[in-house]
Amino acid sequence: MSKNNTAAVERLEQIKQQLNLSPSPMSLQAPKDMEKERSSASFNIDVLSHFWMGGKDKFDRRKLAFDFIEKDPELVVQSPRNILEFGREEMREYTMGQINRVVRLGREIKDKEFLEDISRAVILYSESFALRIGVHEALFRNVVQMLGNKQQQQDWVENVDQFRIIGCFAMTELGHSSALRDIETTATFDVETDEFIINSPNITSTKWWIGMAGQTATHTVVIAQTIIHGKNVGLNWFIVQLRDTVTGKVVPGVQAGDVGAKVGHQGVDNGWIQFHCKRIPRTNMLSKWVTMDRSGDFQPAPNPAVMYATLIPERFSLVTITLTLVTQALTIATRYGVVRRQGSKNQQIMDYQSHYVKLLPAISFMYMVQNSFKTLDDQFAILTAGGEMDPLVYLNHMGDMHSISASLKGLSGAYATEILEICRRSCGGHAYSAYNALGNLISDFGVMTTGGGDNVVLLQQAASYLLHCFNQKLEFDDYPELKYQSATHYIVRAKELLKVKTWPVNVIADATKDFALIEEALHAILVKRLNSIRQSLSEGASHNDLLLESVRVAELHCAAFLFSVNARQFSSLTGSDLDPSVQRIMRQMTALWGLHILRVYGDQGYMEGFLSPKQMKDIEKEYLAQLCKSMRYEVIGLTDGFGLPDFILKAPIAKHDGDIYQAYFETLLQAPASTGVASYHAKLIKPLTEKFENK
């Protein structure tokens, strides 16, 4: 421990001795409440955590990684310092220090799986680290890997992996975000020198919001309008050096800077880049899909869509980050909710219906998404074939993968925004304290609704694909031949489902026992809504007139996909390799999610005459009085299942043992200048008060 830390600890002990910190009946009751809640879980919490993590081996490795990083001052801020107090510059430096430490560990630790677990553990601790390392590895590296030819991969990927160069992803511009066809940056081929000239022709072509560009990145991948022999041949990606790898200074032909203060992600140096006739070798144009020889003979990609391939894994990555942030918020809110007592009977606030009914579907959503990733990973593996992409297979599956990635990113972004606000309100005034982490989580999450594509735009794009598939099926009886079961598979039965006039379920509890009844309802509603949109378009409505309807359909489509994936695995209580108690609780959460969808999107079925007013009322009753109420005492076990240690959560009101009040007070006492005379007292306060006569 440093001398500064030792002095701070001694100061804290002195202050505590001067204060009355004796426990109250309420503070003594809190740990008892937490212990009772945890023991009330109807399932094995440890086994659920193993399931969440992908198996006991992965859980055990992650636990070792948590133990490793918790005491490492370069990876986790040690008490009495508090990362939630860091300003922008301190957070920037500390985050880069985390990256530096992880890279050094990579050269020391031979177990690469454990090293990966360390990195993932730090990602859970620090969202800024997650974004910063993600830009380098998931964006810069992915572009080179997915769009570069074999020679380019050999030339660049090892340098990326060893951090000999640090990369960023220069796509969005000051005047243009994910509307890539309007990008203004140009790459003009100079046949005499065999070089491309990268240029920012005006202010709106400035690359903007580029993570790592503000201070860190030595290189970037740039998407630009490509001009060869005076002709624009479309968008291509180029590797461009930004900074000298030794001095850190921007290289000639490049100007770059920081975008300044942001609402969140204080540790990420988002920046801007301008290119002033920056020359690069022709071989820096990524050429897996395109080719161009020395004379400028250019062969375009088989489809321009391949240039957007990296956007699909980016969206999945953003959904993963959403899970990281929201599971922390839910753990904080549920733990506080079971130890905080108030009301006429001094009851736990979690007992109020307004509490558990809002938190339970949010918890269920986390599990639905997490458990769907294996399906999505398997589908994406078919698309990319481990980097050896078959153009025909890729193009045949591209639209479908774009659709599900767009709708999942759109739905998770929209619902997560709501969940975070629910968590904030569930913690009352204490959520306003920065020390309880919710404000930080909300700030860091904010960019997820626009990064990688605005939620509404992505949902609109997903709806367009659904409508295209629907039209092809109705008009030509055509449906794409895919190597997996698509989220759109219900469209194959479009004509059949359109003939089903109403939902033939009179007892809603039957649907929670037979998931096929819920799935059939969701698919019937989807094809009926798509048909209504199709008819409105044929009658003269524009796509913009139907934008919000289309977005709602895309949300429902994604929600139904999540239900279907989980329903296939958890429809039965038998015949599974899972622990029976985990199979049972996952089945309950799947049922809860299914009714949640019908409750939230029931208006879509009601508009089509498919759901009756009585069915809507019965869905509400079954959802509130049966499913949610029966799962009230599962909330701690379910959020414990996320496997998040106290130091990851950072919030004293979310202590695992429930002893929140002592921890909260001590956290505040460790803050700089939390007690004593204000530094500006003599200058600004004393002149006003010194003439008061003490009686």
C-alpha cells in the first residue's frame, strides 16, 4: 500500500471514531433479508451461474480471473480511490493503463484462455476499457480480417494482435453517420505513383466520433468513395497511418483531435480525423472482395453489401455490452429492493407489485438474449466460414443476418434504455449518488442507442427485409434457401397463418404450459401486421407514413425470435442435460417472456382482430397475478446468476451480503474533502459569515 493510501486509511479510521456508526435495527435487518431472499430461490444459483457463463469450466476460469484482477492496482482501482470519482483525463490514462497491463500480461501468461478471461473480467469492470479495446480488436482487426486478402492479413493482423500498432474504425463523419452511401471522404487513385490519395473535401466529411482517434490510434481503417480514372467505383476500405508509432505525433497529411467532453465513456478518446491529400500505397486498399492492378483496372465486389460485413459483428458486440451494463444495473436494483424497507408495514420495497413486475421481465430478457447467442454465433459462423467466405453463401445469408442483428440491436437498445430507468427509479434517491454506479451505467449505455446504427433506423431496415421476404412468398411462393433456421422461418407459412382469424386459446395458463400456442400467436400476428403494411403501401401510403408501424413489427419479430430459441430448449422439464432446477427456472422465464411479449405487443394482435378484449385482460391477469407474483422470491437468485462480484458492481447499496448502510457511509467518507473546512471558505464564505455574533 502506498503512503498516500495508508494516510487515507488512517484518516478514515479517525473520522469513523468521531462518528456514530453504531448499527440500527434497519441496518441489522438488511443482511438477514438478503440471506432469506437468497435461500428462497427455487433453483441452484451456482448451477444457474454456470449456465449463464456457458459451463462450469468457463465459470471457474472467470472466477479465477476476477480474483486475479481484483487486487491488481493497474486493472482495478484500489480503495480509498474510487473509479466513479475519476475525471476525464484521469480516466483516459487509467483506461490506457489497463490496456497496457493486459498486453504485458499477454507476453507473460502462457495460458491464452486465462488471459482472455482476464480481459473479459476487466471488460465487466470498466466499460471504457471494453470500448477502447473493442475498437482495436473487434472493429479495426475485424475489418482487416474480413475484408483483407491473405497477404494483407499476414502483413497486418499479427501487428494488431501484438499491439505494435493500435487501430481505430473511421466510418462515421460529422455530416453522415451510418448512411454510408452519402460518405464524402474520397480515395483517388494516382496511376503515376501507384498510390491512393485520401482526402476530406469539406467540413462534413471529417471523420467524427471515432473511438481511439483522439489520442491513441496509430492506424485506422477508412471507408471512402473510391475514384479511379475519374470514375467513382463505390465505397472501399483503406488502411491509413494516423500517428508515428514512436512519437505519437500525427503524420503529414493527417489532422486529428479529440471531440472533447462526453456524457459517458470518459476513458474513451473519441476523436475527429481530417485527411489532406494523404497518400497511401495501392496495396492498402483491402482486397478480399475487390481487385485492382497497377494500371487501375478495378474489379468490384460481387455485391456492395459485402463492404458492410463488419457491421453485423459490431451490432452483436454492442448487444453484448448492453448485457454487461444492464445485468449490473439489475443486480444493484434487486439487491437494494430486498433490503430497503418502507411503507405502513415497513415491508421490503421489492414486495410492491410496481417493483417486481417491472424487474422480472427485464431479468428474463437478459437470459433470453444471452441464451440466444449460441444460435446467432452458429449462424454467423456459416456466413463467414472462419474467414474463408464463399461469396455465394455469404451473399445468400447476408440479408438475413443483417436483419436479425439489426432488430436485436434495435430491440435491446430500446428496452435496455427503459430497464435502466426502471433500475434507477427502483433505487430512489440513492440512485442519484455517483457512488451507487447507476448514473455511470446509464451514461455509458447512452451511446448504445445510436452507435452501430440508430435503433429506429436499424428496426426500419429489419422491417424492410421482413416485408421483402413476405412479398416474395405471397407473390412468387419464394423463400431463400438458408443453411440454418432463420428468424423469418414463419414467413414460409404466411398464407396458412393469414387464414387463422383468431387465437384459439381460452385459458391463458394453457399457453404457459404449451409454448407452441404462444409461438403460433406471435407468428400469426406478425404475418397479419406485415400484410396490413403491404396493403397500405399498395393503396398509396409511403414507407415513411408506416415507419412507426414497421418499427413495432421489427421489435415484435426479434422478441418472437428470442422466445422461439428459448422455447425450443426449455419447453419441457425433462430430457435435458441441465440441472432440473435450472431447467425449471429457465422454463418459467421463457413463459414469462412469452406473456410479456403478448402483453406489450398485444395491441398488434388486437388491431388485426386476432386477440379479443377478453384475451387481452386474461393475458394481463395471468402475467401479473400468476407468473410475476410466483417469481417474486426468485429475483436475488436470478441476478446472482449473472455472477458479478461486488467490486465489479461498485455500488455499496448492492453488497452481496446485504450490509449496505455501513458500506455506503464508509464509501462517502473515503471521498476527497468529504469532511472538514471547504478549500474556498476563507475566500468566499468567511467574508459573509464572520460578523455573525455567536450567542
